[in-house]
Amino acid sequence: MADSGLLLKRGFCRSTWLRARKARPQLILSRRPRRRLGTLRWCGRRRLRRRLLQAQAAGVDWREGARQVSRAAAAGRPKTATPSPIPSPTPASEPESEFESASSCRRPLLIPPVRPVGPGRALLLLPVEQGFTFSGICRVTCLYGQVQVFGFTISQGQPARDIFSVYTHSCLSIHALHYSLPEKSKKELKREARNLLKSHLNLDDRRWSMQNFSLQCSIVLLEHLKTASVNFITSYPGSSYIFVQESPTPQIKPEYLALRSVGIRKEKKRKGLQLTESTLSALEELVSVSCEEVDGCPVILVCGSQDVGKSTFNRYLINQLLNSLPCVDYLECDLGQTEFTPPGCISLLNITEPVLGPPFTHLRTPQKMVYYGKPSCKNNYENYIDIIKYVFSAYKRESPLIVNTMGWVSDQGLLLLIDLIRLLSPSHVVQFRCDHSKYMPDLTPQYVDDMDGLYTKSKTKMRNRRFRLAAFADALEFADEEKESPVEFTGHKLIGVYTDFTYRITPRNRESHNKILRDLTILSYLSQLQPPMPKPLSPLHSLTPYQVPFNAVALRITHSDVAPTHILYAVNASWVGLCKIQDDVRGYTNGPILLAQTPICDCLGFGICRGIDMEKRLYHILTPVPPEELRTVNCLLVGAIAIPHCVLKCQRGIEGTVPYVTTDYNFKIPGASEKIGAREPEEAHKEKPYRRPKFCRKMK
């Protein structure tokens, strides 16, 4: 019994000390304060931990924290003897300026000091090579120094940048960088920094900044960010958590309250984006090659299986290149998870601004875009290859090109990737690997030469080792201008990248996760219909649509075989691509005009067919495309990309039955089933009486 009591007593003291070490592992206490710490109650230890946090944030020496422990422990029990005071450190000579005081006498701050400087504004001081990881959205302005966010460098004097560290992706970090100091005295540097802060901060805030300022320190202004796109997306249920993640246990720290007013929250470093050594090495090599004018403009093709970090690598590479180059070209070949356009598109873009967030926060207008109509190219590979050739023909080779590919790299997907490598002739192929990814052979130049693709033959079966595209133009059906000036395959350099990160996507929930991202991208595109801030949001059903006559546009359902008698039902309440074909459809007096096959044509934008007026023979189209571009639209393409359910189910201000939403749906109509061109049998329909809501409405 005595032994058990002794063990219990030892276990209690040890757990108390472990809690203190966990609360502040950087603090070193002597033996006497550790013993006195065990006499404190829970509330006393909580107050002590708060004092130690405040002391360390202010840069107080650890011996001062030990003195507070002794005083707090002594206050909790009766006095028996007066403890000997801890000798204070020898005072050092006063420095010449505040710069020397901050750099020599103070230790590096473990918590970056944050100060509120107004409603929705906070000031952040970052010592050199120190980062600040956060979640939420904000507008960042570098007032003094130089910082880096997601690979993009923000220096003083540059415009503010909108940063989106959202819940669906890894948290972003603001890192302070080394910057060159001019040959000036410390007094002149201090005066220069103070003058830069005058237009942004008041006198008290400038004094606080100078007190905590040191050499190679960067001053960052964080502001609350609110845009029409953010307001529109968060107006739907279930989407508000994406931009703002509330803390489960609200804190009362000044830093927490200051960041909360901005709309962000400090996160642990492990939650931020961490790049492996192979990733950093590949980025450094590609940036150096792209900045050299001798080798011309490189074509960088990024490939790998799903969820290995291809899209993150592309964004980081774009930001790194924009630090030195004015623009970067981007060819999107991934239909399911597009970067700058709504899903189901193959596009070519010229990027001039950094990408500091997920795809649904930086949609851009492409140079050339074709609407494929499905999130996958299975069962229609030839049309996929033809569209890529059509879009790639607009590349002028004036800037580096980044090619994003699909995550399907097994079986026929691998053969299709080999065809793309031969077609695009990249100078560098970046291949990603991960522990959880599927096996994929090394795409070396020799492997690509020896393997047959879906539509191309290996080089070993050709007569000349360095053959031209014209040798197999019959198989690929190249355009006439490509036949006149064929591109030689000179091989590529393979760069292997190994990624090691934890992720929450599994094969079971991958499809639902990807669908959420596609819906967010469509909502971001529809937010362009909203008036600019600070005007209130307008429901989509309250906006005035365009009236398009039947005989002005042609129709085509790209993903399914639909009977002509039911094609208008398929077009109604659907996501449509606004395209421009070369054929003239103005000669038809009546409509609708139906196309026999899917054309390869330019897509100018997207819209929603709100309704069809059968009496006046009009389509009602709701789209953000400007009217000067709508004049050239003469074709409507309907694919498998659906309008997000929340748009149709959560229509504000409607009483009674919600338009376009019903559970009484006939799945036996051709084109109504989820399978392409298939009809659902009657037995299966009886076994599953309830299915997810389908959207339809009788035409007038």
C-alpha cells in the first residue's frame, strides 16, 4: 500500500511538470520553481501559463519567468522563510539606436508580434527567415522589407495581393526574406522606414513598430478581404466554412483578437505547405532554364497520378516564374480539375498575375478554349487529342509553357500520355511519385521512343531515328499549317519529383471531393453576374436573361444520345457552353437547329438556360459574357457538367414549389440516365424509388 501511494504521488507530480513543459517547452526552470509549481491549483497554473506566454511574446528573459513562478508558488502557501532573490543580469551598455537594441539584446521572437491598427486591419512584424502560417482570406501589403507567399515575392512598394488560405487546401504561409540594405547609416534607415509607414499607420502604431523593429525585419499590413465572389459563394449553405474557419475554443489573446478582426487565424507550421527537397530542386532548375534566353522558351509537361501535388506544383512554379518573367503560358489538359476555367474545358492562357489560392479564387479569361463537356475523356480519346491539337496551335512560343495533364496514368491513360508527349514535344517532363500513388514507369526519352501510344507508333518502327510529325500525320490528322512546318522530336529531360504529405482524400471520397471543387468553380464563375462591392447580392432568378431566337444558334448534346423530340428538355435548366462555329446558321427560318456531330470550336464562355419560350421560340440565357462577344455566339453545347444543386434548391424569395426541382422524374427518357446513351430498366427503377433530386421544368 505504501508503494502504491508513493507511485501515485510521483505520477501526480510528474504529470504536473509535463503539463508545464507542454505549455511552454522553451522555458527552463530550476529545481525549486519546479517543486513549487506542484503546489499551485489548476486556476493558478492557467494564470501562470498566460503570464509566461505574454512574457515570452514581449521578449522577457526566462529568469524573469522563473521569478514569477517563485512568487506565484509562494503566494499559494504560508510563508516559512524569505527566499533569496535571484540576481539580476548585469546591465549592458545602451545601444546606439533602436536597430542595435532589437538585434543584439533581444532573442528571436517565437511568436510574430501582431497589433491591431484599425477595424479589419492588423500589423505583422516578421523577423528574417521566419514564417506566419494562417487560415482564412486577407489582403496583404508589404510596407517594409520583402516577404514570400506561395513562391511569389512581395516587396515594399508593390500593390496589395489577395491571399486565399482556404479549408479545402493546405494553409499558406508568409515568409520573411533577406533583402539588400542600402549603404546608409542606421539613423537614415530608421527615418526611411518611418516615412514609409506614415501613409498607412498613425503615430502610436509607428512607435510600436519602431520599438519591435530590427534589421532584416519585414512589416506586413493585413486587411480584411471581402469580394463579390466570396459573398456569393458563402451565401449558399455549406460553403461559408471554406473561407473562414472558426476556432473551436475562442481565445482572449491580443494576437488572436487582432487576427480575427482581419478574418484569419494562426495555424501550426505543420498545417502549412511543405515542399520536399526534390520539389525545390526541380523548381530551381526549371526557373533557371526558363530565365535563360539561349535555350528559348521551354515547354514543361507535368504528369503523375491523382493527389500527388501536380496542381500545387504548377501554381508554385507559375509564381516563381512571375518573379523574373512578365508572363507565363499555361495549357490545361485536365478536364476534371481545371485551374483557371470551369470544368470540362481544354484551354490555353497567358498568366500575368500570381495565383495565391485554389482554382475557384482566380478564374481567368483564356486565349483559346474548347468545351469538351465531360470531366473525363474516357470512351472518346480521339476527340480529346484533336481538341488539344486545336488549342495548342495558338501557342506562339513567346514565353514558357506549363502543360497540366490528367491523373489517369494507368492502362490507356498511360498510352494517351505518351501521345501527348509526342504531340507537344516538351523540353522537360516533371514526373511525380508518392508512396500512395499507383506504379508508373519512368517516362524517359528512350521509354517514350520504344512504346506505342493510342494513336502514335514508337520510333523504333520508323525508318529515321529523328522523325518528323509529318511521318505519322495520317494517324493524327494534323492541320495543313502543321504539315508545312513540322516539329522535330529531339527528346526531353525527365525530372523526378517525390512528394511525401498526408492528405484526407481516399478512393472512397475522392469523387465527392472533386465534385465539391467543381461546384465551387462554377459558383465562382456565376459570381461574375453580381454587382461590384459594396452593393448587396442579387439572386440569380432576379437577374434579367438574354433572349436568343431558335434560328440564331445551333444545339448539340455532347455527352449523350438524345432523341430530337426531347433535346429541348435536356437543354432547359442546363449549363451551356457559348461557342462560335464556322458554319452560318442564319439561313434557317425555323428552329431549333440541331447539329449531327460535336464540332471543335472556340468557346467564349458559359451560361445557364433559365427557360425556353415555345410560343415566341426563344431561349432565355443567363451569362456574364459581355454583349460584344455574345454577338458572335452561334452554337450552344450541353455537356455532362451540371449546375450545382445549391443554385436550384436554395433560391431565395420563392414560396411553394421550387422551380426546376422535382423527385418525379422519368429515367427511361433517352439521355435522362447518368450513363451515356443508356436507359434505366424498369426493375431497377422500382427497386430504388427515391433518388437524388433531378432538375426539370415544363417548357411554356
